[in-house]
Amino acid sequence: MKKFVASIRNIFESYSYFMKLQWRLDPMGIFLVILPRIFSTLNAFVVVIFPGLILDSLVEDRRERAVSFIVAFALWEFLNACIEALFTKYSNVHQEIFSARLNHMLVEKTTTLRQEQLEHPKVFEQYELARKCGEENSISGYLGDTVSIVFGLAELWGYLYLLREMPLWVLGFLVAVVAIHVAAERRIDKNTMEESELDTPMERMLGYLNYQLMDPEYGKEIRMFDLKGFLTEKQAHVREEYYVLFRKYGKSRVRAVGLTNMAGSILSLVFYASAILRFAMGALTVGAFTVTVNAMFRFSEGVRNVASLAVGYQMKAERLSHVRTFLDMTSTHTGTEEAEGFERGMTIEFVHVSYRYPGSENYALEDVSLRIGCGEKISIVGPNGAGKSTFIGLMLGLYRPTSGKILYNGRDIEDLDYDSYKKLFAVLPQDYQIFGFSILENILFREEPSEAETAAAMESLDKAGLKEVVEKLPRQERTYLTQQFDPEGVALSGGEAQKLAIARTLNRDSAIFILDEPTAALSPRSEHDIYQRFAQVTEGKTVFLISHRLSGSRLCGRILVFQAGRLVEDGSHEALMQDGLLYAEMYAKQAEWYT
Ligand code: ADP
């Protein structure tokens, strides 16, 4: 009983939530769903009643009356068909509008959540389920279902009136068939839900294999490593798993559908038998016979429809609750205090900070304490998996310390408004992306920048050492970085792309620069050149440099060495060389490679 009440409550809450959402996203859609239902309900009665009236007029030899009924009937049907076509056209458009706006909301939500939340497997799954609901249009169908149930009940009431003299035993049959139908429908719905949850990861993999890997970016690997066989095999394997699932659930669905169809056929027999019996006994005229049989079939169909809609309601409510759960998720960035600019005398401090990724047993970073002043140039080094990226992620507020605190000028960064805190940083990630837009757009992310913004972007290109290259391009800074959208588009080399990413970072007027392997794609000569430029443009700013090439770290006044999640060394190049520990060892090894 408790479960039943909870499920009714969930249905009610989900639907009222979505009515509000629909009203907010596309109010017109509501009218476009309600109006056609009004017409189709009226039509249902016209279709049942008119043939009876026509037949009776003919039997009574009142031909003129019969002709006027036929003409009225034809006119109504024509009008109804036009209205239906019109509504179908507009309501389809509005369904798309609603789905598109909802998808936009879902994507927007992902950007407000903390990175750590999004990386959490459960949250990601919730997002996928919510997105799937949006795509399947199952959400926009909820309103139609609600209206269909209300009008369906009105229709049933009307048929009951027409069938008020129906014998009770026929009604008994009807109830039994509806019960079978509802049970089968519940089974089918449960089945579909289960299948959808199981096939989501498979669909994800198939989508990846079928579409993402078609991206020319993967082309070289696919050809050079001759991955055709490997990928086809993988595809066949996932598809086979998918078919097994499909067959398993398909079989059980076919059984359920077969059962209801059989019960439906028996019910038809019962209907005809009872109407013929009453006609033979003289209780029905020819017209009344037609109306009764029609009404019986429509009534039984109506009951089945309403019943399956009601059953589907529960399933849809469950789906809607995925969307609701995701949209209602609140970001763990809850701070409200404005973060002031990072200026001389200010500090960022890690106080016994430890971090464990969600679902992971080990600490990625353990008990790290340090203080960073404004204007410091800091190199972060350490073997792979030592915790360097995690350290940066924590400082950027992407992750929240499992224990300990990060203080910005004495205040816990968790209390700061995240948008204002985020602005302090300009990050050049290791896996930066170059977008298929123009060079200028790749730096400014604006369609129509002002003159001042363009000039600043050009200066950044100059500082990153890319200006000369850009000036030689067909459309200079407005050249597209792909030929997909512009035949004059170009592709940058690895080194040029990295310089563009550097220009993008430099263009942000931030106090703290974080450069993750900024010179990996550059030759030693360009590397030296870039470091010189960095030194110029980042004067007075704080810089974190993550680099495997320790030549870069020499240029930094302070070096942090991480190992197995711990900060094991902290000092200048000279001091750490003298200590003769991990850094000195790593430096000596690399020096061997370069001499
Ligand atoms: P580094 O940047 O020094 O290579 P990371 O900070 O990326 O090291 O990783 C530190 C540890 O945390 C590693 O053991 C790594 O496997 C683990 N780790 C990194 N990212 C995740 C993640 N998203 N989920 C679980 N573990 C992670």
C-alpha cells in the first residue's frame, strides 16, 4: 500500500513539475495538444451515431433526411480531417521546440555543476538517462497522455450512456479483458524500462563506434594501425550483445501482446453475440444495432486505451523523474562572496588537503600543505599519476577537498562565488581543443568582436609567436581552421595549434596562469622562444607550469615535486639539486637524454 501511495505521489509530482516546465518552455504546445483532443472526442461520437441515424432514416424510407445526414457527416469528416492535419503539423513542430529547449536546459545544467559532480558515474548516468528521455520525445508525450486520459474518460462516459441497456454479463467480459490487458501492458512497460536501462551503455558504445570514430581525426590511427578488423569485430560483438537483449525482451513482449489480442478477439465475439441476440428479440432497430455494436467496440477500445495510458503513466513518470532529478541537482559550488583580484601580498594556501576521487579507495592527493604568493613562478613536476593534475583541479575548484581546506587570501575558496574565483585563472590544458571556427573566434569565442578585442587578440597571437603565420593565411585571423565550413580554411600543424592555444590563454587577462605541458608539441628551439615570451607576458603574474621537460622548470623560481599523491619536495632548482632527492635524480636522467 505504501509503495502504491508513493508511486501515485511520484506520478503526481512528476507531472505537475512537467506541466510547469512545459508552461515555461513552450506554453503554445499545451493548446496544440488540448484542441485536437477536443475535436477527436467529438468526432468519436459523430462516427458512432451518424451511421445509425442514416440507416434508420433509410429503413423508415425518409430519404431526404438520410441525404442531409450523409451530407452533414461528410462535411464534418472533411472539416475534421483539415483540422487534424493542421494541428498535427504545428504540434510536431512544437514537440521539437520543447525537446530542443529541454535539451538545452540539460546541457546548461552540466555546465553549472562542479566538474567532480559530472565525473561521478552516477551523475553521468543520470544525465544520459535524462538526455535519452529528451531525445525520445517521451517527455513531450506526457502532456498528450494526460489530456488523452481526461478526454478518454469523457468519451467512455458518453459510450456508457449509449450502452446503458447493455447486459451485465457482457460488462463482466469487458472487465475481465481489460484486466488482462492492463496486466500485459504493465509487463510490457516494465520490460521496456528494463531493456532501456540495460541497452544504454551498448547504445553509447555503438554510437561511438558508428559515428565518433568516423571523425577524420581518428583516420590516421585507423589506417596506420589497420584497425578495420578490430573495430568491425568490436562492433559485431556489441551488436550481438544488443540483439541478445532485444530478442530476450522481444519474446516476452510478443507473448504479452498475443495474450491481449486473443482476449480482444473473444470479446468481439461476445459483443456481436449479445447485439445479434437483442436484435433478434426486436429490442434493437437496424440503426440502433449499428450504434450499439460501434459503441461497444469503441468503448472496449477506449477502456483499453485509457488503461494502457494509465499504466504507461507510471513508466513515464519514472522517466520524467530522471530528468527532474538531473535538473534539480544543485551545484556544490555554493559560495557567494566575491573573490577579489590576486594582488601582491595575497596568498593561496593548501592546509592539509587530501583528495579521493568518487568511488576510488586511494587518495590521489594526500595531506598537502603549502602557501603560494602572488607573482610566483612555480613548476610542478613528478612521475605520471603523482597527483599533479589533481592538485591543479583542486586549486581550480573543480574538485572539493575530501579533507583539509584551500584558502584564498585567508578565506576558504568554498565560500567564494565560483564565477568570480574562476576568473582569476587562465588555463592552458594539455588536451586543449582547436575549434573548427576562425582563428579569431578560437581566441575570443565571440562572433562579432569589437576593434579593441580584435587588437588584443592580435597582440596575443604575436606574443605566442603565431602572428607572422596568420598574416600569410588567405583570410588572416578570419581564416577558418577547417575546410568543412570554408573552402579557404586551413589546418594548423601541431606546433601552430599549440601556439594558438597559448595565444588564447594569454589573451585572458587573468592573475594566475596554469600551463599544462605547454610546449609538448614544439621543437626545443620554439620551446625556448615560448618560455622567453611567457616570462615577458606573465611578469607580475602567478604561473604554474606542469612539464615533463625539466628544462622549463629551471626557469621557475620554485619547484613542487609530487610523488604518489604527496608533495615531497618544495624549493628552488638549485636547492633541490643540492638535496639530491627525486628532482635531482629526474633532472640528471633528462640531462643525459639531451647531451
Ligand atoms: P598526474 O597529473 O601527476 O599524472 P593525476 O593527478 O592525474 O596525476 O592522478 C593522480 C591519481 O589519481 C592517479 O592514481 C590517477 O589514477 C588517479 N585519478 C586521476 N583522475 C581520476 C579520476 N577521474 N577518477 C579516479 N581516479 C583518478
